[in-house]
Amino acid sequence: MAGLELKKLSKAYGNVEVLHDINLSIADGEFIVFVGPSGCGKSTLLRMIAGLEEITGGDLMIGGKLSNSLSPKQRNIAMVFQSYALYPQMTVAENMGFSLSLERRPKDEIARKVNEAAEALKLGPYLDRKPGQLSGGQRQRVAIGRAIVRQPQVFLLDEPLSNLDAALRSETRVEISELHQRMATTMIYVTHDQVEAMTMADRIVVLNGGYIEQVGSPMELYNKPASEFVAGFIGSPKMNFVKGRFADAVGAATLGVRPEHFVVGAGDDAWEGKVTLVERLGHDTILYVNVPEAGVLTVSLSGQHDQTVGDTVHLKPKMEFIHKFTNEGRPIAA
Ligand SMILES: Nc1ncnc2c1ncn2[C@@H]1O[C@H](COP(=O)(O)OP(=O)(O)OP(=O)(O)O)[C@@H](O)[C@H]1O
Ligand SMILES: [Mg+2]
């Protein structure tokens, strides 16, 4: 197990810099999630930590040791990818133990480690099957198991769940969180799914265009986003951004209101609009409301409500929860 220190890390391909001045301390045992839109540099940063991509500027410390020029193997890091490429002709047990057999470790040691990993990942019943006889979720767990048996100091996972359907994704998400709690190994997990980031991370690193936008716990990012970008990226459904008259009234260039921070049916100074769409999720009801001068706003109501398309509704933001931003997207303190 080890902590990591990223000091002014940068990456350039030729003369194009894709990661700039990345400073980050990761504590031993922490679950860190890199999140951000496609192309922001998540995978590149992860691959630089793994040793699969050259570091073109700055220092990478792993367990206090300068690691820029160490090989992936010397770094003692395991990586799980989105496409997990198991060996089809080998059993689950053979796939999981393969890296250890390459190192010619004793058979009983391999068997013990494979069995431990299989138990942690609930793969016990499938050890003798071939990958072709497993579901997508089970195969992804074998790929994780293959990483676990090596007992690395750090786990790196790059969108490991993106090939799974929604139900399996949330199930496997819970399993990875439980696994992390049990193993207490440092994990860095890349995703563009902010729900995965929010539910799994101790701390989230939001990347945008090769820069770190903000680092913080999920609730810090949700409650105190350091920029309009983070405010719009963290939270589902997304925060509403309103300009013009309503923003002027609170002294901001942009007023941000989360969908769950509206009261519907409030009095005089409420915003009047027409419902254009209703999504009934059972536990929540999402209204899309066209408010003149504000645009179509997303309103999330807890529980079941009977508004329908065409209804006129009155919305009032809960003032204690609003966000204000400058023209440059920086937050204005309340
Ligand atoms: N070999 C390369 N040569 C030149 N540019 C590259 C190379 N690999 C990646 N890039 C660029 O670096 C940037 C970051 O790419 P990266 O794969 O890290 O993004 P990402 O955040 O993982 O995106 P995604 O969510 O789509 O996986 C992109 O603009 C990409 O085009
Ligand atoms: Mg990527």
C-alpha cells in the first residue's frame, strides 16, 4: 500500500500539452476518482501513474519514492481497463493466477491467492469455467481479480464498468466499494459518470481540458463547487443556470439552482412557467418547465406529483441553496 504525490505533472505529445501542472496528494488507502468530460486527460493521467505513458514534466512519487522512470512492474501497480481481454481458453482460476504463474510462484501460493480473490469477488462457483461461460459483470470481476492477486500497492481502474448494463453497473459499483473497504488499498478510478464518482470516491478530482478544476469530497463539490463547470458537472439532473433579469436580481452574471432546490406553488415573486415534459421515476418526479426569460428549467420533486404537460406552475428557488457565478464562471460568495 502506498500514497502518491503528483508534483506539477504535465504531458505533451510533441508540442501539444494535454495535461498541465497537475498537483495532487493521494493518501495511502484513499479512493480517488478522476472525473471529467471526454478528452480531458483522465486516461492519460492514469497511464502516466501506471508507467504506460511517459511523464514529460514534473515528479511522480509513489510511497515517497520518485517513480518517473520506473517500469510499470517496479511501480507495483495493477491496472484494470474497460476492455478486459481475458484469455478465452483458460479457466477463471487460470486467468486470475496467470501473472503469478509467469513469475513462477509456487502452485499452492497461487491457488491460495486466487481463492482469496475469488471469495472477495464472489467468483468461487465459477473458478473452473471459461470466460465465454460468464456474464459481462462476472468477466469484469475476473479482470479485477486478476489485478487483486498481485497485491499491488495501488489499483488503477479506467472506466471498468462502462461495458456493463445499468443494473450490473450499480451492483458492481457497490462491490468495488466494499472491496476497497476490505482491502484498504489506494485506488484511483477513472470515469465520466458523475454518479459513480459521487458514490464511490473519498475524494473526486474534476478534470477539464487538462487542468484540475477542483479536488474535494463528493459533498464539498456538490455544496461548494469552485466553478460553474464543476457545478454543472456534479449533480444529476444537472444544475440550472439562469442569466438575465433573475441573475441580476441576486447580483450575479449567472444564477445556479439545482433541480431539487425549487419550491413549487409558491407566492407572489415566484417564477411562472409551463410544464413541457414530465418524467415520473416513482421516487422522484422531474418537471421541465419553460419560464420566460429563464429558459427550460429542470425541477426535481421528491415523490409522486400530478402535474402534467401544459400546466402552469410557479417556482421559487430556495435562496439558501442558490449558487452565484461571475461572467468567468467563478463563484460569488453568498
Ligand atoms: N497518442 C496521442 N497523441 C496525441 N494526443 C493524444 C494521444 N493520446 C491522447 N491524446 C490526447 O490527449 C487528450 C486526453 O486524452 P485522454 O485519453 O486522456 O482523455 P480521457 O479524459 O480519458 O477521455 P475519454 O473519457 O474519452 O476516455 C485528448 O485530447 C487526446 O486527443
Ligand atoms: Mg479515457
